[in-house]
Amino acid sequence: MERQEKKINKETLKSERTPVRVGISIGDINGIGPEVIIKAFQDPQMLIECTPIIYGSTKTMAYHKKAIGDELFNYQRIEDANEAQVRKINIVSVWNEVVNIKLGEVDEIGGKYAYQSLEAATKDLASNKIDVLVTAPISKETIQKAGFQFPGHTEYLADLSGVEDALMMMVAGQLRVALVTSHIPLADVPNSISKDKIIQKLQQLDNSLKKDFAIVRPKIAVLGLNPHAGESGALGNEELEIINPAIHAFNHDGGTAFGPYPADGFFGSQLYQQFDAVLSMYHDQGLTGFKSIAFNDGVNFTAGLPIVRTSPDHGTAFDIAGKNLADAQSMRSAIYLAMDIYRTREFVKAINANPLQPQKK
């Protein structure tokens, strides 16, 4: 009986908290973005914690709802995010025209409306009409044809936030993998890595772990660039000349980082479990290990920004669009992580608002 009462009280506390206003960009309308949004909110418990505000069109969402035979996704149309109602799914009408949706096709139309949705959501985020942003997957090919001039969401949001270089981080529970370089060709990676850049990324990662995850003294693992982390110079000098000096400099300034570790053995031996986060040198090095461990649960978080943005760790998946095969767990996890980080930031800000002042002897 006592255990049951505790459970009831916990649920009551949850329902009494002000729901986080979660803005969601719809992604490429020919991909699985709308489908995973619909499926994520099939669980009514989602509406206890958040007020979803989807940027798109009721006609577009109705099309996807019908395509997958969903009967549980109910929503209301609004013209402005300020009209959003709690405990309801709200769709801001970014466009009203009927769109020729081509499920599974790489088509410029998909990029056009993905860009419109993203622009409307980021505008409202800047105006404080929403608290956090969750972005459904885009096709870089189609959205760039619509005038999007960035490699991806990370760079776009960094530019809007006035941040020179944001940090791409993948999160799944206690596993966090951040990247020194992200959306660049593999051939450009060695020349894009420097001691100063690695130090900057370590500092960004350290700050995010403290501010966004409330980890007091983060412990970070750093991966090498070359096979076997360079084998003491036999397989490359980047570890000796760039990565090691960066780790030493970061630690000298008060950080806690270890490495460099060979990526294959590091993930294969589950050594990552001993660290709060991992810093990888390039995209596939970090994401291959990450997705092998947490493919369905992973979340892409853009750290180092004044705003909170997350995204599922998968792409548009054109090959299964409209077939009711998409797994919504990553989208659901992205929504929960955005809310968790938002609340953690508010908590950290509150406890540091009035620090004790040093007393004179």
C-alpha cells in the first residue's frame, strides 16, 4: 500500500510541473519524419511532460497519418505558437496549400517544406514562444536545393545563435559521444584537426556535461585519429604532435581527460562505460561505435549553444517511408532529452543565482 501511494504521489508531481513547450520541425515530408512524430505521441503520457508544437501543416500530417493507418494521433491546428494548449498536440500552419507528397522519393519539394518548417520553428525559439527545438530528419541534398546553405542542422543553428563552432554530441543514456569534426569529407579530417581545436571541443564538452547533465567533474575519453592510436608514431604522428599535447593542456587548466584510445578497442571492450563522455576525431569514427551500441535509442544533441536542440540519430529513411516500419523510439528519446536538458539548465542556473561571497578575514 505504501509503495502504491509513493507511485501516485510521483505521478501527481509530474502532472503539476509546467510542461515544456517542445517545438518540432517536421523534416523532409517524403521521409519518415512525420511518421515518427505521429508514433512518438501515440503514448498519452508524453503530454504530461510536454506541450508539443509541430511546425508544418495539418494536411501534411493527415496524409502521413492515413498512410500508416494511425487512429490515435489527434491534434489541433493553430496559427501561432502562443495559441498552443497544454495536454494537446498543436500544429502550427506554416503552409496551407495541398502539397504533392512523394513518399520515399528524393524530391526538391521535400526539402522546400523541411526548410520552411525549420525556419518557422527557429524563429519561434528565438522569440521564446517555445522552450526547446526537436528536429525531424532532413535530406541534405533536397534542403540545399531549396536554398539551405549549411552542411546540416548543427551548423545552421550555430550560425543563428552566433556561435562560431557548435559541438555535435550523440547521447543514449550514460553514453555520450562528441565530435571534433562533423560533416566534412574524410580526406579533409587530418588537416582540420589541431591542438587548439581539440582543446576547444574538450572545453565545450566539459561545459555541456556540467551545465546540461549536472556532472560536477566530468571524466572524458579522447580517441586517436590513426589505427591503434598511431602506434607511438609508426602509423601516424597526429597523436604525438596534436592530440596528446591537447589533452595535457586541457588537464593543466583543470579538466579531466584521458587517451588517446584506439576507437575499435575502446568501444569493443566497453571501456566507454568508465567515462562520462567520449571525444571522437571524426564523424564515422564516433558514430559507428555509438550506433552499434544504441541504434534505436540514440539522440543527436547540439551542445555549446544558448538554446536546446535535439534530433533522432537516424536519417530520412526514404526506403521505408509510408510503410509503417519506422521506429519512433529515437524521436521519443530526443523529446525527453530536450526536456531533461532544459530543466537541468534551469536547475543549474537557479542554484548558482546567488553564490556565497568570500568573507574577509
